[in-house]
Amino acid sequence: MEKIMIPKFIDEPPTVLLWSVDEIAPIAVGLVMGMFLGRALIFTALGFAVTHVYRRYADRSQDGFLCHLLYWHGFCFRETRTVVNPFMRDWY
């Protein structure tokens, strides 16, 4: 019988080495853009700086704030349901 890995928490984000995926994404994007532009070290360092700022902000905020921030600025990546404005007086 094969062993099955069970996660410790249900909503635990996927990780790569020591970081969660949303923390390592700026580093990877910086590395790839740096390789295209010929400045891999500079863009990777910029990716580490963005990750550091993100981690400091994420530690003070609640879980899933990045999705809420992206939704607030109009970057919705999935279909959402809408609710009618309860303060509307005229119903057409």
C-alpha cells in the first residue's frame, strides 16, 4: 500500500522550497525578464525586493488580500456573481 501525503491544513497555499507561490512569482518574473533584457542580476534583485515588501505587507494583512486587491483594481480572473445595490430607490 502506498503512502498518501495529507496536507497539514486545508487551505495551505502551495509552496516552492521555502516560499509560497505568490512570494516566489516576482522573483521568477524578474529572473525571466532579466534574462530577456540581459540584466538578470538586477531584475532578480528587484524581484527579491518586491517579495520582501509583499511579505511585510502580507504579514500585517489578512489571508487572501492580494486577490481582493487585484479585484478592487479591476483584475478579476474568475467569474463573479453580482448583487443588486440595496440602496437603490428605483427598480426598473
